[in-house]
Amino acid sequence: MRSTIIIFISIAVMCNLNLAQVAPKVSSRTHMQTRSNHEYNEILINTDRFVSSLEHKLSSLIKSELNGLRHELQKSDYVNSLTETILKSYETLKHSIDNLQAECLQNQIFDSQPQSTKDNNTTLNKLDNLHHLLVSLRGSTNRIEKDLAFIKKSMRTINVKSQQHHPIILPRTDLYHDHENACTATEINTEPGVKRIRKDFFAYCEVTPDDGNWIVIQSRINGGGVNFFRNWNDYKVGFGNVASNEYWLGLEKIYELTSTKLHELLIVMEDLTDVKKTARYSAFAISSETNWYALSVLGQYSGDAGDALSYHAGMKFSTFDVDNDEWSDGSCAKSHLAGWWFNKCDMSNLNGILNNENSNELQLVHWKPDKHSTTIIKSVKMMIRPID
């Protein structure tokens, strides 16, 4: 792909050079009045050759390659839009070329007979028209060159779909040590509250009567007021207030914890009828950002809520601006108004809209262990702790 873009830019630069050579020759009416028929003919012949060469290269290369680029990057909305803009610029350029070629064919100054003043003025008018067309061509090629340069820069951040795989979680002892964790490294009767998890971040430490201490990585409460329809960077670094029971800890922090030690996951949810249920998974870990924070490890389920998360095992995280889901016809994050490990699309979405009666059911925070049973959630906590 990079080589294709370089070819595009090279052609665009070549176009600018050729235009720069041709356009100045026809830019001055006074100077043209002193030129011979032979010079007129040479200008038009060179112009015609340039037009034919440019048209051939654009038709055979740029149009086909840009259409290919649009097909290849169909998952990326902003690049689709940019590609459409380039194709429109191409059509404008092609139209100008057609007009220029027609002007060359209609011009009758290729004979060697002397021309009258009237004929000479007619010729000059036609050459002026050619000049304006060439200026238009130069502007179009400049726009294409800039757009192609922007695509080249954007390619570094475009999320191109790749085959699912489960990376090996390697220990990273530099990131996390139990003695730094004031939540799970303490006794079972520790008071709940905000604790230092690592030297550089805090989280809420939940204490359950039977299971001990857990690090809360996500918390939603009814009417919490924190918007969870966020972009990629927000989900990466985290948002909300860890002391307010309405926050997302951050994918990078979750990765730092689970890449050092394998953790287990506990989800506690409450439905609209105030019934509380739990879903517990014996192992939980996510990959690094290079693999889009994929849900790479998910252990055996237990609990009374039903299993609505195994469907998402192995999926990469998606947000409205980074689409990694398996839905080929759209974006789950945009449709369901959340960031999540979407598949095609979900059986659970704990980052959706919280208890809004005007929203579509699939946009609400929900848990759907089977196709016949969807539970709308009014409050939920996702919690992890290291496996001893």
C-alpha cells in the first residue's frame, strides 16, 4: 500500500512539473502575438502529448488504485470519506483533461499558412482558454497530492481487520507488585474505598462478605451521569471518578494488571426489579494496545446471571472511532453507543446507556445469556483480583 501511495504522489508531482512547463508558455497574450505559427504548433503539440500521457496514466492507475483503496479500507469511515474526495478530484481532473483535449483537436493552427490578425486573435483566445484549463489541472493535481500525503500519514493509525488469535500473556514484573497493591494484598476485612493499586494509579477496592477484596475496573450506578459513549483514547486511559462509583479504570491499566498475573473476574449486576445477580469467570486477561486490548483470556463461568461474556472471548475492543468488531455491515460501537469487546455485535454490553427508556434495548446496559432472555441492568460492577 505504501508503494502505491508513493507512485500516486510521484505522478502528482510529475503532473505539477509538466504543468509548470506548459502553463507559463501560454500565460501572456502580448508575448504570444509575436510568436510564429511554428511556435504555436509546438505549444499545442506539446500540450496534446502531455494531455494524452496524463489521461492515460490517470485512467489506468489512479482511478483503479483509488477504487481499490476505497474497497480495502471500507471499515474506516474517515478514510472512506477522504478517498471519495480524492475520486471527486480525479473526476474534476479528468473532465478538465477532456475539455483540454477537445480544445486541442478543434484548434486549427497546425497548418503552416500565415494567419490574419483576426485568426491570430482567435488563436490567442484559444490559447488563453488552454491556459485556464492547465491552471485548473494544476490545482486538481495539487489537491490530489495533498490528499494522498494525508492518506500516507493516516495509514499508521488505520485499524485494518486481521485474523483473530490469542497472544501469550508474558509476565511484566516491572509494572505491578503485590506490595504496591493496597487492595488485594491486604487482609479480607479491609475497609472498602479508594486504594493505591500501583504507584501511579488508584482504584476503588470492593470488599465482599465471602470472597474478600476486589479491584473495581468498571462501575455504573443508576443515574450516575457519566457518559460511556467515548472515543478510543478515553477508554484507553480511563474516565470518571474512582470515588464516585461511576467510572472506567482504563484499558491500559487493566492490561498492566492482568499481564503481570492472571486474574479472575466478578461481575455484580442489578436489574430494574432490584434483583442482584453475579457472573464469575475463573480467569481474565486482556492483550496490549498492539492487539487492540483483545479479551484474550476468559475462564470458566459460574454464577446465577447466566454466561453472556463468553461470546465476546477473543474479541478486540471497539469504540466509535476504532472499529474492530466482526460486523461487516456497520460499527457495533456506533450502533450500540458504547465501547466494548463487540463480536457481531453482542450478548452483553455493560458500557451502554444506563436505564434510559427512550433508548433502543440493545443500546442500554444489558446482559443476554441466551437469545430469549435479555436483562436490562440499572447498576453493575466489574471487578478483578489476582489468582493465588
